[in-house]
Amino acid sequence: MRNKKELLEYYTDKMTGLDEVLQNRKAKVKYIITAEILLFVVAVAVAVVYLCGYVSVAVFIPAFCIALASFVGVKVFDRQNSVAIDRMEARIDVYRQNIRYMEGDFSQFDDGKRYENPFHQYSFDMDVFGKGSLYNRLCRIVTTGGADRLAGILDSAACRTYAADRSVASQDKPSLRCGTSVPALPSEIDRRQKAISELAEMEEWRTDFLSAAYKGNIDTGAILKALHEAKEAGIPEAALSRKGLTMVASSMAIFVVLLILTVFTPLPADFVCLWTVAQLALSIGVSAKAIKMISKSVEKISVSTKRFVSLLHIITEAQFREEDNKLVASVLKGSNGAEALNSLKELKAILDALDRRANVLGLVIFNALGYSDFFLVRRYLRWQRDNVASFERWVDAVSLMDAMVSMATMRCNEPQAVMPVVTDSEEVVFEAKGLYHPFLGEKAVKNDFTIQDSNYYIVTGANMAGKSTFLRSIGVNYILAMCGMPVFAESLRVSVFNLFSSMRTSDDLTHGISYFNAELLRLRQLLDNVRQASHTLIILDEILKGTNSLDKLNGSRMFLEAIAKLPVSGIIATHDLELSKMADEYPARFHNFCFEIKLSDAITYTYKISPGVARNQNATYLLKGILKGE
């Protein structure tokens, strides 16, 4: 596996090499256009010369055919060249994104701000969403459904209540469920790890997949909404009826008979002309309302549908070996090996036919001779009847793969991260060596830490000593582990448990909620949550900050003593050194750890956690320096 420096060089080389080929392709465009014009002029000139009587038929036909065939050949080559240019530009954009990621620039990626929820049991505290968040670093989605799926996975990966346990237990075979509402079992996490690792190895395939977002994400929500609106609109179904089809078939048969009689008998052409006009009026008149309703619902999804088809091609043509990846592909392939792909191709063809109705001449001719609007409505209604029910399932499968590709891309771009070992223990297990926060990169200080079931760890230390970052290191890495992703540590062994944190609390004056009241509401939410879970790890950062020191100490002690009676383990960061005395009173359950600093001419922060209680504080020391003007 390449290291980060080698990955950066790899992406740079791929982008540079592809850009050279791209420029060569673009340079050919002007020559192609010139050739098209010349060949068109030649074809017209040959026709003019023949019509003027300067050449015979024997000369005209081969000359015109050669010119026309050459023109068509150049047009085909032009189309192929344009497709190749678009594909190369898309791949270059993917390589450019990876380079920016490696350089620590996440500004071009979706930050998931819309998914922020201050009341979630951990995501707000752990910076899961928002600028510079975990989602921001992970997100390489190409569909809106993939964005929602990735957010759902992160939001629920560490949520485990009795209700969730029952939901998981009811799953007796692998499914597409990827934790959007309930956490995964250890066996599911193991499958997900393997699936993500496989996708991480498929660099060329992932680049093709990610290239689909070059001109903007595919709005799968809009596609589903449009199809649902069309279904609910009550489109007249006369085109589907046997009676309607019989009438149209009879009309067309009469037209053919009239045409034959007009050609081979003295029957006046007026009859066939009148019948043609009648067919035109009947086709457009009968189908107008249905065509209008279909167009109104689906006219805006043509481009998205075309790009969605390309994603289906990419997924269904891949040769996966891991179970979760094969499962996604099998849902899309269906019983005939290409169920979703064929269905979407048919929908795309219908949408293209709707677009072609803008050609008035073609609209008149094809309706007059072949009831084109009638058969277009019939074609759409049959597609709707046979496929709409399955479409949501296909979108869900693609959304899952989309989220998995994002996770696999991070797996590839963070080669130093390791896959955790997830045990099937029913107790809280968290054994980390060399653990650090994913956002800090190479400058991070690594720590070893073990959490035992039903034990509490009181962490003291000066301001800026690293307490909050350490707490988030535990939380974020646990979330990654539950997603089936690698973690930022030398090794990590964990079980599956519920996670709840209280690290950020804010007032809400609009609703009359003070800071202290907001803290109490959060603690009440915590208690309600852990009572519904088998085993929970709570991460608390300086609880009850909104009251005086003595009240804070007494309240914190009372809260910890009460929650210690529940199946809960906890890590509590505090500046209140008196709280550390709980380790003396309950040595089997409470343990003291600290982040110590060294005071000299300058403060030295080690960011290393160690057993004991912090002795050195920095607030007074730093304030003295400010007052002295230092």
C-alpha cells in the first residue's frame, strides 16, 4: 500500500499525464469541425453537379455515397472524441480532488451542514457534520441519496438501544441495511470492513464512479419525486386498455388498405389524406392530456436519469468478491442480470422521445402515420406499472454504494489508519494503542487508553492541555469503527455499544432556555437514552458549567453516583480537582487520569495522558503574562 507521499505523487502523475492526452484531444476538435464542413460542402456540390446534368448517375451515386459516408464517419468520430474529452476532464477533476484532500484542503467537498443536529446523542459534539467535519472529509458522494445515506450511517453508527437491538436481531441474512437507523452487529461490521477495503483497492473503478459527479451530483431525490408525482397525477390509462389498442390498430390497418388502394386502383388520394389528418387529430387529441401530465412531472430529470444509467453500468459491470458489494450489484441486476439497467435505459429512451416532440414536423408526421403520442403514453404507463415500485430499491442500492465509495476513498487516502478488531462482547470494550484524533494528521500526539465496562475515568488538566481533543479522539474513532472504516491508531479493539456525549451546550433565548437549563435538558436526555440501552459509553466535558463551583461539584458527584448504578461506562473531563476524590471513595469504579503541563519560562504541553490528577494549571500563569504585557 502506498504511503501518503506516494499517493500524492501518484495522483499528480495521473492528472498530469491525462491532461496531456486531453490537450491533444482538444487540439483535434478544430480539424474535425473543418473536415465536417468540407465533406458537407463536397456532398452538396456533388448533388448540385448531378442535378445540373454535368455528371451521370453512375458517377453521382458512388461520389455522393463516399462523401456522405465520410461525413457520417467524421461525425461519429467527433462524438467519440467529445465523450472521451468529457471522461478525461471528469477523471482529472477526481485526481485534483484527491490532491487537495492530501494537502488538507476540504473546502470543495460537501460539509453536511444541513445534517447538524444539536440534540443528537453524539454527532454535534464529535464534529460529525459542518465545516471541517468528519462528513466533510469523507464525502465524495455523486448522488443526493448517497449524501443522505452517508449522513445516516454516521448518525446511527454508534446508536444502540433495546429497540435497535431487536431490529438488528430480526435480520437473519445479509441485507442492504447499512445502519441508517440502527447500529450494526459485529458480523455486519466485519462484512462492511471487507467491502470498504475491496473498494479502496479498486482505484480505477472508484475514479470512474466518482467521475459521474463531474457536472454536479445526480439528484436521485428529484427523480423519485418526479416519478411519484407522475404516478399520483392520475394519468389517463386509455392507452393501456385493450379497447384503445384495438381501435388504434384498426385505424392503422385501414390507413394501409387505403394507401394500397390509392396506389394500385383509381381510388382518389383524398380518402387517404383525410384519414391521415383524422389519425393525427385522434392521436394528439386522445394523448394530449397524458403527454402534458407526464412531461410536467419528468421533464427536468432527463439529464439526471442519463447519468444515473452510467452509474448502473459502472456498478453492474464490476466484478466484486465481497458479500456486501455483490449484494448491491445483485439488487440492481435482478433476475435477468440487468434489470435496473434495462429499466433505466427504457426510461431514458422515453424521456428522449418526449424531448423529440419539440420537432413539430416530426411530431405531425409520426402522429399522422403511426399514432406516436398514443404509443409513447402507452410505453410510459407500462414502464411505470412495471418499474416504479422497484425504482426506490434501486436508488437505495446505488445510494449505499455511493456512501461506501466515499468511505473507501478515505480508506485509500489514509494508508496509516488501521482496521479495528470488533469483538462480540456484550460489555463495553475499548482498548486503544497509539490513538489520535483523525483531524490532526501527522502532528497528532498518540495515546494508549483502555476503558473497562462500568468504569469511570475522570480526566483533569489545564486549559488547552488536550482533554477535549482526547475525548473526541475516542468518540470519532469509535464512530469510524462502527461504520466499518479504519481508525486512527496503532491498534484498536472495541465491542459494539451505545455512545452518548455531552460536550457542547448552548442557550436558546428564543425559546427561553438558559445555558444551565440547556445543560439539565441534555443530562435528562442522556439518562433517558442510557436506560434504553444495554451498555453505554458516555463522554462528558465539564458538566454543569452554568452554575457556581460548589453547586457544580455537588451536582456532578450526585449525577455520577446515580448513573454508576446503570450499565454505563464513562469518561469525564473536568477542571474541578475535587471531583477526582471519587476515585478514593470508589476505587473499583472511578479512576483518575490527567494531561499535565510543564511550567517554566514557557508552558510545555505534552498532550500525553497519564494516571493521576493534574497539579499544574495555566490560567493564572498566562494571565500574569498578559497583565505584564508579555
